[in-house]
Amino acid sequence: MLKVTKKVPSRFIMGINNFGRRVLSKDVLPLWNPQLPGGGTSRVGIINTEADILYFPSCVNSLFGSPDGVTGLNEAFLLLCSRANIKVRVPEDIASLCCGTPWKSKGLLAGYESMSSQTRKALIKGASAQGIPVVSDSTSCTDGLADLVKKEGGIEIVDALAFISEKVLPVLKVQKKISSLALHPTCSGVQLGLNAAMHEIASAISDEVVIPENWACCGYAGDRGMLHPELTQSATRAEAREITARTFEKYASSNRPCEIGLSDATGQIYVHLLQLLEEASRP
């Protein structure tokens, strides 16, 4: 759908969208704006019987594509693994799998249980049975997957930031450094203890890494920032003021909704930190 909206005049879409929000409810139909990214690429399974990890690309990066000229997160992660000679497997039915957080966060428990069951089976088959960890590329999804399998034994969920920091970064050669980088940690990343890994990766590719003193939750919270954009505007006001007081070469976070929220707030292009690492380490 987002791929279609990029090809239709903004005024036409906004008129229909605003009418729909008045009729249906602002809690049901998200607000579209011209700054929203187009749709991303579909997730595709990778069969590899000798894999070192089971990669679980998030559905949110298929829903929201990367900015023009930026390699998608899915492809960037696979390229980084390839440069470190790490063999990757992706669930064959990944296109229909999800961590379940969108259902759980809205209280749609029947949907959550159904999706959880389906995803859990795929993780058991692809990771637990093979004795390899599951690597998730979005921090909120990492948290959701960990919660989904916490009653299962033998399934290790690792966030891509921690995995890349530990297994890939030590053998990766950074070819071109970024002069300055504004970094936005995510709420789920803080909860999972990922700030150290995030800062280590950022420091490897940039001479100056800045986490704003006024850093806080962006308020986007999945789709809340689209349903009620005033929440994100309020939540990011102080951080955006600090960020826009100067210029940075690059801007990064580790969760697509947060990147969109910060991009809206600052007028700058935020991408996943691993996308910048992939770019900086190209041969």
C-alpha cells in the first residue's frame, strides 16, 4: 500500500485519509503524510543446512522501506554476515511470521496466540533443532521474540546489534568513517541492555558519536505515532531541538518506527545503525 501512495498525488491521499479518520476513528486509521517512506521489500526464506544463525528479519522493515539510496536493513545484515563468513538461514515461511507484538500491544490476544504459535514452531524447527541462535534485526522485535519463547528451552534470541558487535565487528574492516553521528537509543534497546553494543558499533564507524542529553522515548510506539502524531511531536520536542541545533553527517537508531519518528521530528534522515556499518565497510 505504501508503495502505491508514493505514486499518487499527496493532496488526493490526504483528503481521503482525513475523511476516513473522521468516519472510522483516529484510534483505528493511521494518519498518512508525504514524509512516510514507501513500502519495503518482501521477506524471503533462505535454506542453509550449515547455517550459523537463524536470521529473523522484522516485518516492519517490509512495511516501511528504507530511504532512497540506502541499502535495506535485511540486505545490509546479510552483507555484513557475508563479510564475516557467517552462514545464515531464514525461516522458509518468514513472510507470514511476526514476533506478535502488534497484536499483544493492542490487546488482541487471540491473534497474538495464533501468531505466537506459528512463529514459535518456525523458531523451534529452524534454530532450536539446529542448535543455533535466532538473530532479530529490530530491538522491539527482539524483545517480542524473547517473550514469545521464554517458556521454551533451547531457543536463544539475540539482537542484531549485540550479534554484530560480538561476532562481526572484530573481523570487519571499516573503509570509510563518518565525521559525526547522532544516535538515538530505543526504549527496548535500553531494556535489553544494548546501549554498549550500539555505542561500540557507532564508535567503529564515526569519529564523533553523540547521544543527545535530551534523549527520550520518541512516542512512536509501533503505530501510535501515526494514529496520534501529536504524541511523537511532544515526546521528541526537546531532543529534536538539541539535534537540529547543529549538523551531523549521519543519524541512526535501531528500530524502523523510531527512525521514522525522529526523521519527522528533526527533518533529518534516520536509518538503522547497521545500515551505516554496511555502507562504511564496503570493500
